[in-house]
Amino acid sequence: MGKKMKAQVLFVLMSFVLILSGCNFNSSESSSEGTGSEGGEETAGQVLNVSAVADIPTMDSTKAHDGVAFTVLNNVNEGLYRQDENHEPIEALVAEHTENEDQTVHTFTLRDSKWSNGEPVTAQDFEYAWKRVMKDASPYNFMFVTASIKNAEAIMNEEMDAEELGVKAIDEKTLEVTLESANPLLQSLLTFPTFLPQNQKFVEEQGDQYALEAENLLFNGPFKLVEWTHEQGWKYEKNADYWDAEAVKLDTINAYVVKDSTTGVNLYETNKVDRVDLSSESVEQFKDDANFNTILEPSLIFLRFNHNHPVLGNKKVRQAVNMAIDKKSLTDVILKDGSTPLNGVVPAGFFTNPDGTDFRELNGDFNTGTVEEAQKLFAEGLKEAGVEDVTASINISDSDDHKKVAEYLQAQLEENLPGFKLEIKAVPFAQRLEIEKAIEYDLSLSSWGPDYSDPMTYLDMWLKDGSANRMDYHNPELDALVSQARTETDAAKRYEMLLNIEKILLEEDAAIAPLYQDGSAILMRDKIKGLIVHPTGATFSYKWTSIEE
């Protein structure tokens, strides 16, 4: 074994020690021992060990806007509804749901449940949290507009006060929600973490420390977050006071932040984790393993352009960038994880029109062409911008996959577009999001997972000043069409509007550069049963998961 190989092995071993000791999860024992059940008897083996691609950016449900936080919130908190094993909304804290004749006033009666400090969960907790979302202009406040909740859009436009949001606690057990118009997606939307409750007294007592550490939080879901070591991992334990605790089989879940795929594989092979995402290099090694699988997801990986940039603000330059990238080689040669090329903003295979035809099939591909066509557009765009070349940077997360994709894009753009130079700037995941929100980048490698099962979850991102826009893009025609589609009750007419919104974004404006529809190559031990991976909203539900040796 050469010195270089020895150093690599030493680094991996040191990584194990740092990860496991830093988190203090006792993972080396957890595969054979449980932590004890509600009655004090130990339940052998009911411990799940998983990897996570990044630390939790925030545990404040009113501020969360990423998949990592949504998954944790989904498992430690409970809202009115949650997704079941088939990804359908089921009653969670709702004991009874009634509505008026035109389906604009919904009354929810809450079941008995309590927070981890022993206080009851009340209708006031929902009213407080929802109005806090609107008051603080939280990243996902647009979900209240999507849900058609009365006055949400006016509040977002600063035309009304957050206190005028159409949600009201009638008494401790009764929550009244008023809509602008009937919304058939309401129950599905209410499964989303932005609609979770918060205990006002506790939040205000914590002040600016709220949600910064595990001890600065309250829980009312299947699990409690009992440890959180930033940038290393966190630990869940079963919540014995959860209203449906009998359905929860796991005693403990240990989540490790693993940004390096080699470390992740070694953690799996040494039985420190039970489920791990694989990098492209590892796919070849494990593709014949019985525990190997690939999953095509409804997630979009794409390039954001800063539309204020003197060169990237040019449509022809953006079209050229789209055309200059060989997306099939990116997915088939570089990633090899089940991802597929994408030339639209709505992924394939998940959304159909009323006749059952896939959205992607109906709208086809946008901004495709030869390298020669890309070069012609690029030269014209540079001329219109008054420059002969451009040096731009790309904002990425410091993960293996992002680095790999960015290096591929760098090679493609610099080779296929003479005069284009791309610099890579890798930062922690949470910092990448902050850079995007501040629009302090040239290009940003971004991802978007659907919040609910409808194409609109990809299409209303691009509204002017929307929290998901993050690139100063604006087309009044798109904004108007989104507003119309939100209130259109004719399914066929609405779907045509959705198709046209995508055409405005990509055909008329070439506003972003879609790259691929995300796939995941995973290793998961067959002893894990009932781990639910949702295509929309929070990614994982552990409520029904168990370990069967």
C-alpha cells in the first residue's frame, strides 16, 4: 500500500471518529441494542442510522425552506394533516373537518395532543405560527397564497397586515380557516411543514435563541430531537407523549452529516449507517449489490442566472448556456445515479393533464440545439452586451455531487463557448441558500423539489419578488397567468395555462437552464421496513419505519 493510499485510509478512519464521537450517538452499539420503549423495556434493534447531505439550516418551521429541514420538522412535529404511506393527506391533529357550502370556510376540530413541555397543542398555536409566517415574510409564505387562504396575497404585497390572514382560533380546539376560493389541493398543502403550529409563549420566551439548538425547541410529533451537533449530525428519540405513539416502532434515529461520498460508503460498510446515497464512482462498485437501487425523483437541478448581470442578463447568452451543455453525458457518464436530462422546468413522469398525458410530453423540450447554434447565439449576446468575453462564477454547495457537476459545466462551457470562463465557488449548503436569496452570485447551481402534487409547485417560483425566485427575474405576463391559474376551476383550461407559464419562462425568456431530473442511487439494508420516501413535501417519514432483523 502506497503512502497516498495509507493517508486516504487514515483520513477515512479519522472521519469516523470525528463524526461519531462529535455526535455522541453511540452508533457502534446501536445496530444491536435499542434505547428502551415507553414502558421501560428495551426493544432490540429499533434503531435506524441514516446519512444526510447537509446540516439542518433552521428548525424554525416558519423560516425553513429546504429538504433537510423539512424532513426533520416532518418527523418531530405534527400539523393538521400529514402524508401517509401512499403520499396522500391523512388527518393528523384533525379530529373533525367541516366546510361551508362553497368550500371557502373550513373548520378543524383538534384532537387531544401536547407539546414536549406538557402543554396542550391548541388552535391558537396554529393561528400564531401561520400569522408569524406572513408577518416575517418567511421564504414559504407563498404557500398560503397557493392554498388560497384569505388575504395572504394582499399581505405578501404589503397591502394588508398579517393579523388579517384568514385563520382564527375560535377556541382552544377549534380552528377556522377562510379561503379566497375553493381549493381542491387544501388538505395536501396542509401536510407541508410551513403549516405546522408553534407554541407562542415558548417561542417568545426563547427570543432570538428559538430553534437554534435542540433545547430551544418544542416537539409534538412522532419523535423528539434530543441532540443536534451542528455540521455533524442529530439524534431523534421516540416521543412517548405523541398522540399516535403506538404506531411508532423506532426508538432512535441517528442522522450523520456526510458530505464526502467515500466516508458515506465506509460508514455503510462498517454498519454505522443503514441507508446512504451513492456517488457516481460508487455506483459501479455497488450496482450488483442486493441492497442497491436507483430512484427517479420529481426534483429539478438547474442553473439560476443573476438577471442583473451585465452579460448573463442577456437572453441569447442564457440560451447559449442551455445549448452548450451535453446533459445526457452529465447524467449517464458523470452522475450514473438514475438522473435523466431535463429541458423543462416540470419533470417527467409525475404530472398529467385531465386526459392523462404527461406534462413533459405535452410541452416538449426548450432551448435545445447544436454547439454551433450555441456559439452563434453566444457571439450575438456578447455583442449586444458590448463585450468580447465574460468571466463568471458559479455558486455551489460543498458536496461531492455539486463539485462534480460544476467541474463538468466548467469544462463544457469553456470548451463550447469560446470567451466564456467559469470559476467555481463552493460554500456550505446553508450559505449557498443565503447567497441565492441575496442574489450575490453570477450563476448558482440549484435544486427544487415539489412542495405538493401539481405542476404549479414549479411554476409559481418565478413570480416577481417571490421567495423562490432568487434571481430578480420578472415577466408581468407570467405573474398574471399564475394568478389566473390559481382561481381557474376548469381543469382543462387551467392545465393549458400551466403549459403556457412554462413556455413564458423558458421559450420566451430562457430565464433558467434546466440540467437534469434528479435520481438517487442508494444502498439500504433490507432489514429497514416502512421507510417512506415522499415525492413531494418533506422527503422522509419515519413514523411507520421499523427494523426487522
